[in-house]
Amino acid sequence: MKKLLLPAAALALVSLAACENKPTEVTSTSPDPNAAELAKRKPVELPPMMTSEVTFRCKDQSVVIVDFFQGEKQVLIKPEKEGSITKLTAEKAGDPYKLEGYELKGDKSGITLTQPGKPAQACKA
């Protein structure tokens, strides 16, 4: 019986070797139904990356933490480590950052900060 199995196994292997086992290729030739709508949209602007966080001491001895962002159109100010965050924006790079009652001028070395109900004051890093 062993003599019959050996030739049968060899014959099975030879017949399998003749088969081509190519993977099935799936393709789609239909166009994207949203392509026209997507082409009309404006490019998406990603949020800016934070470049630095600077702690400033102001003339009235208060501490303000300012997060500066890439593009120089946005800053976040925090009056203390645990204080609430306020986002100020500028129309273009180099303009003062503003929000109702707030204005921040300057850079990472020193700023002038105006807050609601307080006069403008110089702050140093």
C-alpha cells in the first residue's frame, strides 16, 4: 500500500505545481462620487504648533504665562499656573494680539499686556 501512496502523492504535487496561485486583484474603475465637491473646497489650514511657553513678571508683580504659536497669529495667556486660559489672535504676523478687553504686544523677551479693567503694563521674561 505504501508503494501506491508514494506515486499518488507525487502526482498530486505535480498537478498542484501546474496551478498558478496569483492573488486576486481588486480594482475600482468607478469615479469618486464626492470628487467634484472636494475639488471646490478650500485647503484646510491646520492649527498652529506651539513654539514656546514663557513666564512673565509684570510691573504690578503679577505672573502671566504666555504660549506662543507658529505663524505669530495666536497666543494663549494664563494669569497663573491654575488660571483660566484666554486665546488672543492677530490679523497678521506682527500685529498686536487682541480679544475683547485684552491686548498683547511684544515677543518672548518682553510684552506689554492690557487686561480688562487694568491699565497696560510691561512684563519681562
